[in-house]
Amino acid sequence: ASAKIGDVGRVEHYMLEMPGRGLTPNLVCYNTVLHACARCGDPVRARKWFQELQSAGLQPSKISFNSLIDAHMKAGETSVAEHWLQSMVKGGIDADSVTHLTLTRAYQQANGRCARHEAAAWSLGSIVKACALAGRPGALRYWLDRMAQENLSLTSQQIEDCLRDAPGHVHGLLARSRSLRG
């Protein structure tokens, strides 16, 4: 309940109390703290707990990354959120509809409640870019198709970034995509 309302202090208190009671925090516990950080838009605390999760020898999950991305988006740190999205995809964790919705909603809020269409295009474009840079053709194809279904296009900058930085084996897929024509 504390995580749902963004009471990071209370959730942190429980986490810090666990070892004294002979309990070891697991991934669910860390994700709960990350979720609380995301709810209140505190990326500094979110990064701290993400690092704690890794220091505990646990592998971050999609939920871990989505919460970290959400915290950065709520703080208006879109480029940092994109960095974590790219790290997630590069690490073999696929973006999902929660990732897309998180990015879309936060982009709208950070940009004066811009049109949903603009926010969705940015969100999907960021996911496409992450998949391209990670050299993940299956995921790239899925998200390009999703863009096409929603009649959205990559921006010139996203196309340039993808073609400049993505591995060669995904260039053909990028070039053939209907999403590149806008």
C-alpha cells in the first residue's frame, strides 16, 4: 500500500528493517521500492535502489526497468529514461505495452499535455531506436509494425540515430519499414 501512494520513506524503512529480522529482500521487495520511487518521480532514489538490487546479486526485471524509466520520465529526464530503456533492451529484456504507456503518458505530461499522437510517436520511436541499437531484429520488427498500425512515423533524428549507431544487420529492416515514411 505504501508503494502505491509513493511513500518511499516507509517502503525504505521496511527494506532496511528486513536484515535485522533475518529476512533477505528479494526482487519483489526491490521492485516495490522502485515502484514507490516512480510514483513520486524520484529518479535519484530509484537509481540508488536499482544499484542496491544489482549489488544484492539480483537481475533487474522488466518491472525494475519500467519503474526506473517512469521515475526519470516523471522528473522530465527523457534522455536518461531513454538510456535506461536502451540498457533494458540491450540486456535482453523486451519493452512491452507498460513500457510504451509509461513513456507515452510521461512524455505528454512533460510536454504540456501534448497530443497523444505526438507522445505515442515519440514513445514508439524510442523503443524502436532501443531495439535497433541493441541489434534485436525480432523486437525491432514488432515495434516498427506497431508504429505502422498506429499510422506513426519515426522522426528524422530517430532514423539518423538508428542508421548511424545500429548494427548493420538491422539497417535493411529499418530501410524497408513503412514507419520510416512520414
